[in-house]
Amino acid sequence: MKTSEIINNICSYLGIAKADLAARMGIFPSSLYRKLSRDSMTFEELQKCLDVLGVSLELQFKYPDGNTFSSRENHEQLIDRLNILEKKLEAAEKVDEFRKKSLRELRTELNSAVGYAELCGSRGAQLDLYLDKLRIVHGSMNRTISFALGESVNDETDTADPAKIAQLQGKRVLLVEDNELNREILEEVLLDHGLLIDKAKNGNEALSAVNEHEPGYFHFILMDIEMPQMDGYEATLRIRKLPNRIRANTPIVAFTANAVAENRDRAFAVGMDGFLVKPVNTARMLSCLAKLL
């Protein structure tokens, strides 16, 4: 692999723009791009580049003796170190992605287990006690998983004015969610609190539903972010651009299992009015909707 390709990969892994790398190396970005395209970096430039990237990782490197900077052997040693750095980053990234994937899969299984338990037909004192304990464990494990994934905490409050909550009865919600079980669980919760429900499986269906009904038909839209065909971000952007302002201004609340700060920022940037983290806490969801009345 060429030196330029290794440096490009390392910058990508570290999230360092090449213009920023050039600035840290004390050269113009155009000069760095030219040297990378021609694979013509000198020993001194390679050493400086590795130093910058190494400092970014807080790694300590030992360089060849200063009197032998021009030797081909030492030049190749630096390229070898770049190769080692790239491999370490690649391995770390794979381990991190596997860990995150495993945690997300565990969270999905937890959500499904609680969802099925809550939807079961028969109820009794023992089952209610079991469900209460299950919800406590579920909430604790989800907080632990979110912390391990580095996700932000959902800062919506769990309480709202009871009078406001009561005003939600009879209001119509468009529930946009591609997962059938999640739709069933949320539908049950919303119906139990007197709301009327229309459903959509993706952003395309949500956009069609908003257009097909008269302006003001939907009081709220609960919009999942990650969906096939059209995600929640794109659907929100298109709704906000509708020519009818009543349709375009329908309150939209995002909900997602990936509660990283970037998702929250992007949700508000495209015009969403609220942000909820899965599994959606009932009191938190009702509080969020009540604030949008």
C-alpha cells in the first residue's frame, strides 16, 4: 500500500481533516495534497506527519537518530510505523464496532422481551409484580448500555401538567415506525391515554399520509429516525417544505435508539420539535407531546 493511502486511512480513522493535518505539520494544504497524490513526502515530512498523528493518539514513538535522517533505511522505518499505526487503528475500530453492535442487539432483545410481556393477554397480581420488576431491570440495563455506547441522556422531563396531559385525549398521532412490534407497543400506550392513531412504516408513507388528509388532521407526528426507503430526517425536511403551512408546521417528535448528540442536533436542525430515546418512557412521551399543544 502506498504511503499516501496509509495516511488517508489513518486520517479517516482519527477523524482528522487533511487540511488540519497540513496545518499541524506547518505546510499548506495544497502542498500536502500534492505530495500525497504524487507519493513524494520526504523523510522529514513523514516524520512530522507521524508525529502529529501519534500525538493525536497520545502514543509515544522513538525516532531514528538525528544524524541519519537522510538514510533510506530510516525512511522505511517510518513507513513501517505508519503501517503499524494503521493496523492498530483498524483493529481497534473493528473491536469497538463489534462491541457497539453487540450492545445494540442486546438492547433490541431487551425491548422485545418487555414489549411481548406487556402485550400478553392475561393479567394478575403475580404478572403485574413480575412486569414491575422487569421494567426496573430493563431501565437499569438500558441506562448501562447507553452509557457504554457513549450516548447522551434523554433530557425530556418525565412529568407535565396533568391538565395538559388530559388535553391529549382525542388528539390524532401519526406513528411512523418500521418495526412492527415497536408500532404495536406504542399504539397500545397511546390508545390507553385516549389518543387516536394512524400508522406509517417509513418516511414515504408518512409524507403521503400528511398530504392525503386535510390540513390539521394530525396533531402530532411521532417519527422514527432510522427507516428504510426514506428516513425520519428526510421525511421531516419534506414535510416542512410542503406549500400548505398548516401541514408543514405539524409538530414532529423524533424517537431513536441511537441517542448520540449528533442525532439530536440533526433532528432539531431539520425541523423536529422533540427528541425521545427508545425505549420510550410513557410519562416522558406524554410530557413531550403535551408541551407541543
